[in-house]
Amino acid sequence: MLGIDPGTAVTGFGVVASGPRATTTRMELVACGAIRTSRGRSLHQRLYEIHQEVCTLIDHYSPTAMSLESAFHGRNARSALTLGQARGAIVVAAVGRGLAVAEYAPAQIKRAVAGSGTATKEQVAFMVRSHLGLAADPTPSDAADGVAAALCHHFRAPLVPVGGVDRPTGAGRVSP
């Protein structure tokens, strides 16, 4: 499972294995980190960077599905729009690679991982560490949030097989 905490400057990610891929009966952290886009580049270039890096993660780790933090309703409409564009680049990367995508509200992720929809970043990171038996919190905090998104999907849908998604068929392409 690939979990993503989207952002245009920093996108956190976590790859968590469970079941036959994990080496124990517990869930296992395979990888986590952050995609940092280049400062000073246009939004379009940053979105392309995010898309390419998510494609690289999918190709490298071969997750069966992706869990993504859904958009939140913020006070700043411009920030929400920009975040929505980053989420779009991430979703297109996943669907283009044939992954099913699950979306969870920030409060759902916090509730699933930490027991409270109002948990702080520190509480979420602590609970991620606890659930996975890690010696330290995943860093940076964006990575911990990506891991939390993956754990949320595991906790919310552990017995439901993740269905595939329709791959693009070429419909809607512009002909020369």
C-alpha cells in the first residue's frame, strides 16, 4: 500500500506491507520519505515533478493500491486549488499505473491511526511508530503523514479486496 500526503512543495509518502509481503504478522514499513519540488519552478513544472516521482515510487515498490489524503476545506481558496492540482497529478500517476485509489479526509486518517480526528501531527507520528514497531517517528513529518494514509486504508478496508481501476483507453485523446 502506498500512502500519500499531497503538497506542491513537499509530498509525503509511505509504503506499508501487510499479509504475505510482510515478514511478520504485523504490518511492515517498507519505505517512507518526501518528494520535494524545486523552488523557483513554475507550478506546472512542480506538478510534473510530483507526477514523475510518484510514477517512480509505483514502479519501484509495486504497491497494490494507493491511499491519498483528500482535499480539506481551508480558508485560502488559492491554496486549496493548488493542493487540488497536486492531488490530480498524483491520482493520474496512480491510475496510469493501474492502481486503485482510496481517498480519506484528514480527520479520518487521524481517527484511524491515532483514535481521534483532532490528533496533532506529533500524536499521529507517535501512533505510526507504535503501530509499526519503529524505533523512531518517520521523518520528515510529511512522510509520517503518508505512512498514516497507508495505515488508514489498511485499518478501514483490511478484508475488502481493492478493486482495479479502468486504465485509460485513449478515449479523449486529441488527434493531429
